[in-house]
Amino acid sequence: MKTLLSGIFLLLACPIFSQSYEAGVWAGGINSFNDINTNSSVFDVRPSGGIVAKYNFDSRIGAGINVSYGRAFTTDEKRAETNFQQLRNEAARTTTFSASAKGEFNFFDFNATDAFLDPQIYTPYLTAGIGYTNIKPELFLRSQGWTDVSSLQTEDEKDFSASQINIPLGGGVKYQLSDDFVLSGEWVTNVLFTDYYEDISTVYNTLSLDENIGLIDQVNRQRGDRFKNDSYNLFGLQLTYVIPIYRCPGE
């Protein structure tokens, strides 16, 4: 009884701050916006997933780290926007590893540690930050199957780099399942500073080994739009375990 009374006294004397840690996993999809998929079509979605860790400074502001892995896919064969895409007849896939640091802003007060302290159990939120992306684009050839573009050299890839900085921008909705778990649905667009996410940017060069049926692979023939950089989307559900921080004011 004495222990129980002491605990109650401590809770009254030392209010629980709303700071907390979260750690968990996410699963969903990846698709890209590039020289093949010019409208970020949802039909090219492929599986993706990763891990997430967060720190909530208060009920409105938080920060986190996301690590993700997926393989985006896109093809000219499904596209009817232009005859050019049908003639180009490319199919590309890009293995994508991402690690990003992002801030979060909750539109509503959201206490992830205890529904008793704050009856608001859901909130929409925005997120943005900076990240690192490592990409491995491949093209499909009839005789070789999926082929690494570093050996293919369909263009003068002097500007290609597997390591890229990205700017993640997005948002979502989070819901408090219990005092221990938060479920979030999130969509993030990762803006890149390269047009070689899927290996298509400028014109065919003299070293072109591409051989797809119907391909217009003439030297110096336009292959892509170098004035528009690429981006990719990561979206899905996050499930995080909440680790509350108990401390008295001034500590």
C-alpha cells in the first residue's frame, strides 16, 4: 500500500512529459517518376519496406530516421502517351536503398505515450528532411535479360552516380492503437538531383549495345528529357513501439 501511495505521489509531483521514442517497421510500395513513367502511374508499384526510429519532442514536433529498400519498375510497353515511347520500348528497374532524417509536424496534439493524458488518438502530419539514396538501374535486353547500365553504356553516363542526395517530402496520418503502439500511413516523394534513376536522360551514343525490338537506338537520337530530374515515391504503413520518457520538470 505504501509503495502504491508513493507511486501516486510521484506521478502527481512529476508530470509525465510527452517526449517519447518510437521504433518499428514499415511495409508498402515504391514507384518512380522518370523519363518512362512521366505521370508517376500507380500501375508500376512494387513492394518496399524498411525500419523507422523516431523521437517526439512534444505533442506536435518530432524527428526520425527511415531506412528503406525496394526495386522500382517501369516500362514503355504499357504506355500509350506517345508513339515515341512505343518505339523506344525500354523496360527499366532500379534497386533503391534509402536512408533519411526527417522532421514531423502534427496538425493535432498527439501524445503517443498515453491516451489518458491526451484523448486525441489520431492526427494528420507533414514530414520533410534530407536523405541518402543508392541506386542500381538495370535495363532489360532480349539476349542478356536484366543488365547493369554501367556495363551497357547506352548513353554517355558521365553524370551518373550510384550515390545521390534526396529531399523527402510527404505526409500521412498516425493513429494510437494503444499506449504501446502507433500505426501510421505515410506517403513520401523523394526528389533526386539526377536524371539517371532509370538510365534514360539524353541521347544514344556510339557505344550503344541496346537491342530491344523496335528500339530507335540511332546515334544522337533523343532518348529522354535531360531537363527533368527523377524522383521516387515510398508509401505504406508504419507500426512503431512507443518508449515513453518519464522525468520531472527541470531534469
